[in-house]
Amino acid sequence: MSDAGYDHATVERRWQEAWDDADVYRTPDDVDDPTYVLGMYPYPSGKLHMGHVRNYTITDAYARYRRMRGDDVLHPMGWDAFGLPAENAAKERDTNPRDWTFDCIETMTDQMEAMGFGYDWDREIATCTPEYYQWNQWLFSRFHEEGLVERRDAEVNWCPHCETVLADEQVEGEAELCWRCDTPVEQRELEQWFLEITEYADELLESIDDLEGWPNSVRQMQRNWIGRQYGTELDFDIEGYGSVEAFTTRVDTIHGATFFALAPDHPISEALAEEDDEIHEFVHHEADPEGDEPNGVETDLTATNPATGEEIPVYVADFVLSDVGTGALMAVPAHDERDHAFAEKMEIEVRPVIAPEPEDDAEPTAPDVEEEAYTEDGVLINSGEYDGLDSETARDRLTEDIESAEWTEQYQLRDWGISRQRYWGTPIPVVHCPDCGPVMVPDEDLPVELPEFINTTGNPLDAAEEWKQTSCPECGADATRETDTMDTFVDSSWYFLRYVSPDLEDAPFDLERANDWMPVDQYVGGIEHAVMHLLYSRFFTKVLADHEGLEHREPFTNLLAQGMVQLEGEKMSKSKGNVVSPQRIVEEYGADTARLFMMQAAQPERDFDWSEEGVQSTYAFLERLQGMVEEYAAQRAAEDASGRSPRADEPDGDDDAIASYVDAEIDATIAIASEEYDDLTFNKALRETQDLTRTLRQYATHTDPHAETYERGLSAVVRLLAPVAPHIAEELHDELGGEGFAANAEWPTADVDRDHVAKRRRLVENTREDIRDIVDVAGIEDPTGIEVVVAPEWKYDALEIAIESDADNLIGELMQESHIRERGDAAADYGQDLQAEREALSMTLGPADEHAALESAAWLIEREFDAPVRVVRADEADDDVLGNAEPGRPAIEIDD
């Protein structure tokens, strides 16, 4: 510290160096079961932004807390270092992606160290190094061996700006924009490599229910993305094309099918487009699946309804998607909103075949479907022999009766296309031989390293002619390398396993250690990765469990999706010019100030607004706390030097009561803050800690505090703050004579009843508020005395009866108790009050506990109103005052 106040720069630099010298955050390899705390590793974009700071402060605070609770903590950091932005940045700057990436990593590492994040830097990884990405290639080969890799022609999402393929999950919004650059995505036919995630669709879906430590929103997003539907597959015959498979979840409506619809890219649609100009124009130019209304064109074909034999017209329609169901569907306008809208536009018959369930034995009445479809289940009508069946029964019967029909499942989830036409990624370890076809590169030849970067348009690997030319691993003939690289989500689908053994040279991870250390206990990152990184990581973990001996089938036990840091209600972004620089905040106010402000502003899951005033207020709090500790330490040193200790004198009764209150608040704060840290609700833990600091400051200025109580309180505050404001906590821990590092100090403990604490605090605060109201309403400027009267015991009994009773006549039930009944009119009046407030009643402390709580807190009232306070038991009070006293709301008399 400095005489000028809190010298954050000196303090933070001193303790960062001390932690580094002592290897405080290193996790030894011989720990059997560490607490694994992990933040989603960042893309090295150049500088930390506030979203990074919030994410990594959350994980750092929790890791520090668990370490102080005695856990062996694994808290590593690495870099999601491949990706198109680095390639684009290198092109713009006429450099290469590797140099650009490692320059960014160096900058961000320095900033992370300046923030005081307690990482085990010995475990640092960067996915762009051959030492890492060779294991991407090795895993690709293992997936291929297990039949989970396929190469095929596919219509893919193509970003013309990034000049690369995007996974479905990387196409955002109804406008279908690239997740990186917001360019409209196009469809192209390319030969691609796929990982067959659909083989795990059922398990990925069903095991979501076991992810109890994940946010419900993320779990639901994954359910929706996997999108399993149960339904019926059946054939409609189209003359000249034979049987065409359709999928429906509502086969009970088949008698209401009045047209058949094909996706624009269905093989029949494409064949028709070759012969018919109108269909060609629609298929290639007019079809718009994302349009505001469905559109289509009629063909000359008809389809035969397999349930009725009826011939219905065939349309090519853009609301039918080739990758949903089979790309062909029976359309029932009366019972599907999309079909209804199309039928209305094309003037196609709307035929109701499902009616609402009638009451009693009445005949079902056809719904009015002129304006909108009736989409609920019900009873079949206009359906021949199936009339009168409920929808569920009819679905079973029709699926059984129709020859081509069978129950099936359909998924929205598609296999994961990992091919990317870019340089800065993991080369796919395949050689294309004219005789042998695609051949895996042998393990002993891995890694297939990237060649020197060529600054060109399109895919630079295509231009690396010398690198491309190789020989076939099987026959030795001239061959060419695969020039696609892997989607960077492959890197992040298993990186958490590499941290357990980052330097291992003969395997991607040490299996025994991974089985001991996994799964990650607490994972923190953005909800935007709910259906990309998080789903792919679950997929990889399950494959590794099935084929590589991993004992865990889920990677992350608990997941926290942190909210955004905003400025004036808007997300910070360079394009909006509303970015607050973490570096400026650290230089001006210190890392602890930034960390503390951010963690106390809101619960981690919620967005919050950055506030310069809030930062300044947080800095002022740390200065006040530093002053309190320094003043106490200096006074203690002076007393020790003089050989006397005034604080050891026998305290009087009032001081004992005050110390009792402060001791109770210390215990309460420790217990509550600890529970909130357990739940990662840091804002509540910090609010408790700051409230205790305020109480200690009031204590020290009101009286000569008990040394043991005051020092215990200061020590508790310092340790409770240590996970979030670690630098100043180290400094103050040292000032207080603490041994070793605060980072390794024992977490304070206290055994208290949180419900009791809440009642006690509510009682004290309500009493103070009532006194304020009386003083204000009565216009009392200088009260000379305040008397607080606790309610009589019979009222507590009456309150308990009222809370537990379900009798309609509460007063009658109260009067059955003789000790209440003998109170006469007072009991009847109180009973009426209880009856009126019955729904809002809650238990309070008992009369003895209320008296003790108010007596110990009387000094706070005396400080506020500068008047002596007397807390009176019911049996010592005047009757005219006592009558106003109720449990939890003592009577108050003020002299002026």
C-alpha cells in the first residue's frame, strides 16, 4: 500500500510475481480427483474484451474458492487458435496466420496475467500447433475405423465472403446469415467429409435429462436441434416415378390429404425442371423457403393416396425442405397451418377429417377450417371406416392397415459436415489415389503439417502444389493430399481432455488420468455454443467412451452460460463504438476493481450494463477496506510495541451486546456467502461481504471494538473477497499477519441457521424502519429516548396456530386455547388481524430470541438517532404500549 491510498498497480504486480514464483496455481499430475474448473477457451483475436473478462473472472473466482475449501483444483487455459478470421487478418496484413495468431496469444496472455487469473500455465495448449492438431487427425482416423466418417456429395451451406462451407449450426436466423460475417449463405453441391453424429442422435437426446447441472434453456435448445419426431413413413405412387416416400406425424389426417408436395430440390422436381420452363423458373429462381408465405407451382402429375386410392395433384412447393422428413409430404390443409396457407393461395380443397372430441354421446361436429386449420387431435370424421376413432388410435390402425406404412423416427439433426475450404485449420489426413481412392494417412506419418501460407483467393492449400503432391500410402502411386481442413469445432470437441496431459507424445490424452479427472466439474461459457460446441463435445465424449476406453459419457457436469456485458443496454461491439477497454480499466482502477464490479453487478447468467460510476464506487470500497485494515494493523503494532493492550480490558455489558451482534453477523455472512459461492451466485456473496464490512466500520467508529471480534471480522471479509479480488486480499491478509498466501488460506466457516438469520435481520431492519417512520410522521427532530417493546408470548402462540391452521373460523380455533382466550378483547382483535393477513403470515423468532436480537442491535439504532435505546420484555412493559407489540413488529415509544 502507499501513503496516497490504494496503489493497485504495485499491489497487483507484487502478488502476481509472488504467485508465479511459488507455483500457487500449478496442479500436480499425481492428484487423483481434482476439482476441474474450466472456461471455454478463447479465440485469440488480439485483445481481451469485457465478455472474456467476465467469463474468466467467474471461473477464476470459483477455482479460487474451491482451492480455499481444500480442493485440488485444475484450472487451465488454452487457445482456440485455428479459424478463418486469422486467415483473413493475415491476408489483410500481408503476413501469415501463424505469426498473427501467436502475436495475439502473447498479447492476450499478458492481459490475462494482468487480471490475476490463476491458471496452471504449464498446461497451456494452442490448437494450431502440430503437437495438438495431430491428435485431431488421429481421432479422425479412429472415427473412420469405426464407420463414423463418410465422404459424399452434399448440398452445403456456402459463405461467399468467407469462401467456405458452414455447418447448419453456423447459419443464423431466418435470413440465413453466416455466423462469422453476416453474409447471406448460399447452397452449393460439393464433395464433403462428414462425421456421423446422427448415429448418436438417440443417446444425445435421451441423456439430456441426466444433465441436471445444465441450464434448462441449453438443454431445450439441444432437444430442439436434435428434433426427434415419431411418425409414419408411407408411399404415394406417382405415375412414371413409382413409389415416393413421405413422412407424417399425423397419418390420422390422411383422408383429408388434398395435394402432394415436393421440395424444390427433390429428384422428381429437378427432373421436371429439365422439361418444364415454369417449374425450372420456380425451382432455380423463385423458390424461397424463408419467404413470408409459401409458394409453389403445380405439375401435371398426380399421387395416389394409399389409404383411399384417390388421385391428388402434385405441387413443387418451397415450404417443403429436402433435409426435413423425406422432402415429400402429403398435404392436409384442414389440419396444418402451412398446408392451409398454401391451399388458400392455390385454391385447393380444404377437407376437414378431424373434429373436436364431442361431449357425452353427441355426434362430432366438423370444425370451421375456412379461415385457419384445426391442428389439435380429436375424433375422425369423413374418414370412412375410421370415423369415430380418436386420433391416437387411428394413427395406430392406419399405420397397421396401409401396406407401405411403418412407424419411424425422423430427426432434424444432420451429420456434421467438417470440410472447410480454408488454410488455417487441421489438414484432413487423407490422400486421394487414382487407383485406391481416398486413403487414410497412417498414424506414423502424422501430423500432416500445414505448408507455408500462400496469400491467394479461395483455398490456399489448393495452391500449395508441392505440398499437395505425395504418394499413396497403400500402393505407392502418385497421389494428391486432401486440401480441405477441419471445422474448428473439431478442435474444441475434446480440448478439455488434452489439459490432463498436454505434453503427452503418444496419445491425445492420458486415459487413466482422464478417467480420474473427468468430467469437468464446472464449465462456463456463452449460450451461443449450445448447439455447436456443447453438442459436438458430447458426441466426441460418447465416441471416446465407446471406442477408446473413456469411462465418462458426458464431458461437463455443471454448465453456467454467462450473460453479456452491455453498455447502455446494447452489446459491446467495435462496430457500435461502445467497447470499454479492460486494459484501460486495469490501468486506471486495477484488476480487482474490474473483477469485483463485474461480479457484484448481477448474477453470472444475466446481462448487465457496464457503469463507470459503479467501477468508481467499487474502487472506493476497496480503498475503505484497505484503510480499515491498515488502521487496525498499525494500532495493533503500536500496542504490541508499548507492551500494553487496552483492547484486553474487561468490556462492559453494552460492549458485550454489541460484540455479540457483530459476532453473529460475521457468522451469518460466512455461512450465507459460502452457500452463494457454492451456487456461483457471486453477487449475493459479495453483497453479504460488503454489508459485513459496513457493519465492522460502524462498530469501529461507535465503540472501542473487541480485538478478537474485530480482527475475526476483518479476516473473514478478506478471505470472502479473495476469490474475486485476489490481489488486495493477499495484501490485507499479509497486513493482518496471515500465514502463507490468501489464495491457499483456509476458508472461514460458521454453522448457523440461515432461516434464523433472515428472521433476525428482518426484525432489526423492520424495527429501524418503523422508528424512522414514527420520527418522520411525528416530526421529532431530536429524540431523547427510544423504547422497543417485545410482544407477549401468547401472541407468538396465536401466530403459530394461525400459520398451521386450515380452519375456516380461525378466531374460534384461537379461543380454544385458554391462555389466549383469557386475553379477552385483545385476543379477539389480534385474531381478526391474523385472519385478515392469513395468506401473508410467516413465522418469526420467539420472544426471547427477539429480545436478544433487538438488544444486541440497539447500538445501531442509537448511532442512527443519537438517542439511548431500551429493549423491554413484555412482562416489564406498560399495558398501553404493550398492546401495539406483535411478533416481528415490536411496539415503539419515542421521547422527545
